[in-house]
Amino acid sequence: MNLLSAQLTSYFSPLSATLTFVAVVLFCEGLYLLWNSYQGPQAKKMAHRLQALSAGADSSPQALVLKNKMLAELSGLERLLLSVPRWPALDRLLLQSGLDWSVSQLLVFSSVVAALALAALTAGGRVLASELMVGLTLGMACLPGVYVQLKRASRLRAIQTQLPDALDLIGRALRSGQALTASLKMAGDEMSGPLARELRLTHDEVNFGVSLHQALSNLGHRVPVTDLRYFTIAVLVQRETGGNLMEVLSNLSRLMRERLKLQSKVRVMTAEGRISAWALGSLPFALVALMHWGNPEFISVLWTDPVGIELTQVTLGLMLLGCLWLWRLTQVRV
């Protein structure tokens, strides 16, 4: 009997080890497939296209059907947010920034930052004025939105810088006998950066049945760059009236390069004003921090005494007006 049990144990031990190994491999494969279906490259690509469709200006029946299908597949919170009138504009802002955030994620980030700021302000039993505490909390809650705006501005500047090279590439493709849609795809494949992504998306829209007029309109709506609008208007006018599109694109790219050079010169000439604005805006806060470090009782009157609070509010308001005035002086439209 002992011999039989020993034989059975020696037989089932390798079998159980093999089955355990197969089960672990299948479990890991299932986890990978689950992750790939939600976070893989294809899933992210599809999510970006759906976000572009949500933020676009296409109101055709096909686009409305796709939007309704997209809303049906979202969570209840996302559907509720996208149904609010102003949230699609916020979704378009996130799309223009190039961040893989949703509207709900942005709101969660803002809420978390505001909660952390409120906890830091009330830590250690510190007592601040209610107006100052509310203002600081709301200001910290706006930091994720400010970050999105900065990323959007950086991305739009990169697109504006890449656009002349893209127009030259499209013009050379047209000279070689390629169609406009194939030229857009070629430019999107050859180039890198945010503009290549937008050109590939425009080509995909045309392949999916969207008219070229609507696809270019969606491109101009997704990327609010003045030079890009010149390109879309030139293409649409050429398709309506005819003409040499290659020459138009060549002249347009040369005009864009000259405009970028002029903008660079203006930026150099206004550098002193911008540095002055940064210095004048940051100097009072640095001085308050230094005085708080050296003599906290002396400077704490500004946020504990009612007269000090009023003076602080008036000073901050005047500083804000001064910074806005300096910013306006350094903004030269080219």
C-alpha cells in the first residue's frame, strides 16, 4: 500500500507542477490581454480618435451616430459631464493640449490639489482669514487647469513651427503626382510631433467616409492655429475655383517662415518687458517669505489683522492689474 501511494505521489507531483505552471501562464496572459484591451496602443489610439470626434465640429449624421455610440460606452460620470454644455469645450482643450486626460480626471486632479492645499493651510491649528483661505484653495485648485493651458500653448507653438516644413513636403508630394489625401498621409508618416498626428487623423477621417471639406474643417477646429487655418482655406478655395495648389502652398510656407522670423525678433525685443514683469511680480512674495522667516510676528499682521487683510487684498489686486498691463504691452500681434 505504501508502495502504491509512493508511486501515485511520484506520478502526480510532476503533473500538478505542470498544471500549476500552465494555470499561472494563462492567468498572466489573461491579465495582459485585459490590460491591452484598455491601455494598449490600439486602445489608446481609438480613445484619441473618439476624443477628437467628441471635440470636433462635425455635425453630420454619421458623426452624431458615432458620438452617441461613444457616449453609450462611457461611464455614467463621463456621460453626465459631456452632456453639460461647456464640458465639450473643456474636452477640446484637453485634446489640444495633447494630454491623455479626460474631463473627469481633470476634475479629480483639481479636487485632490484643493484638498491637499486646504489640509496644508489648516495643519498645526493655524488660523487664517476665511477669504484668504478660500482664495488660496481656489488658486491651488486651478493649477491643473493652468498646466493644461501651458501644455496646449506649447503644443500649438510646436505645430506652428512644423507647419512650413509640412507644407513643403505636401507640395513636393503633389508635384510627384500624389493626391492631396495621399500627400497628407505622406507628411504625417514622414514627420514627427503633434502635427504629424493631426495630419494622420485627417487622412483617416477621409478614408472613413468624411468629406475632405469637413475633414479640413475638423482639423482647423481641433488645432486653432492661424497659419493652419490659412492652409485649410487655401485648399478649400483651390478646390472650388481651381489653380496651382503647389504654388499656393509654396508661397504660404514662405510667408509662414517670414512670419515666424518676425515673431522671434519681436520676442527678443520684448524680453526686457517680460523679465521686468516676472521680477516685479515675484519680488513682493519673496520679500514676504523672507520677512516671515526672519520675523513672523511682524509680517503676520497682513493676514491676521482686519486692516492688514484689506491692505493685502488691495495690494494683490493692484499687482494683478500691473502684471496684466505689462503682459498686454509685451503681446505684439504679428
